[in-house]
Amino acid sequence: DTGVSQDPRHKITKRGQNVTFRCDPISEHNRLYWYRQTLGQGPEFLTYFQNEAQLEKSRLLSDRFSAERPKGSFSTLEIQRTEQGDSAMYLCASSDRSGRFGETQYFGPGTRLLVL
Amino acid sequence: GESVGLHLPTLSVQEGDNSIINCAYSNSASDYFIWYKQESGKGPQFIIDIRSNMDKRQGQRVTVLLNKTVKHLSLQIAATQPGDSAVYFCAENKKAAGNKLTFGGGTRVLVKP
């Protein structure tokens, strides 16, 4: 257990529905990242926050995706009008800028999304 | 049923032997590299990291080697144990790129008893 928690762990939804995932980072970490992982692949970066500011978004993050971190603590990732291609594991990670070499990112257990 | 897309390179190793997992990275400007272990149904777990100004770093039963000339990274696991069975990913990071990680393709390690 890294200290990063995600909820729910699994989500099954029908195409066209909206879904929202939550991530609670390690409490003293000021950076929070979202990644998406499909079967057999490594995680792919989606977006990241420093405190409450969203500093970067990947081109993978279509306009159906939105992420927030309103108080600089937990974050939510919402997918609107889900498509079957959104089926994946959604991973959250957090990091601390005071890391020894760089910013080691610690990952949560992920939310596995299946869109039917 | 068949797992379409699940074509990870696989390393089969006898329990007690050493494992070497290789990774080629793409960005010569990357300055920080990390190895993660991912067990089925779980998120990636940090194993060891190395900065670009080093060529070797050792942890408990693990050693990471970095060859910047050929942009190659390796992870050595000593005395491989059944609990080491997992998918291993290398990741690179470029601070100027906002610290997002770029992951390489994974390698599945299967430890035979």
C-alpha cells in the first residue's frame, strides 16, 4: 500500500454514461498525476496538478475528459459520454518535490473501467 | 479467452537465479529513470530510481544500470523469488517536461519454482 487510494476500484458502465473517479494522494504530496493504462501497455500520462492548478494535459485527454483538484488534496477525473475505447485502468499517482533525485511518483491501485 | 494486445516479452527464470530486464529509452534529454513492478490488478510499485549523472545504483537485491550512450537501462534482480513474478516497466522523466513519466513496454517475469 503506497498511501494513494482510488475509488471505485472497478466500474462497469454503458456507453454514453458519465463516470467519475476519485483519487486521494499521499497527504503531504503537492503533485498529483492521472495516467491511463490499457491491457499489455505501460501507463500513459493524461494530466497533472501542482496543488490545485492543472499544469499540463495530454492530447489523449479529449474534451470528454475533465479533471479537478479543487482544494489541492483529492482529485476527480470525469469522463462524459463514455465510449468503448475508454475501457482501461485509470491510475493516479502523487509525488513530493523534495524527492532525492527527482520526483518519485507513487501510484494508487487504479480504477478499472469497462464500458459496455 | 484470448487476450488481444497482451504480447509482453516474457522472462522465465528459475527461483534463486538472477534476472536481468532490459529497457531502451527514447529521449536523450531524460534526466531521471525509474523501474516499477506491477502485479496483476494492482498499480505500479516503485522499485528503484537512478539519475542521468549516475551509471549504477544498488538497492536491496536490485541493481539498475544506465548506459546513456546507447540509451539503455537494465534492472538486475538477485536471487529471484516467486514474489518477484510481475510485469516490470521502466519509465523516464524529463524535468523540463513537467515531470510526467513516459513508460516503456513492460516485461513479464515468471519465476519457476
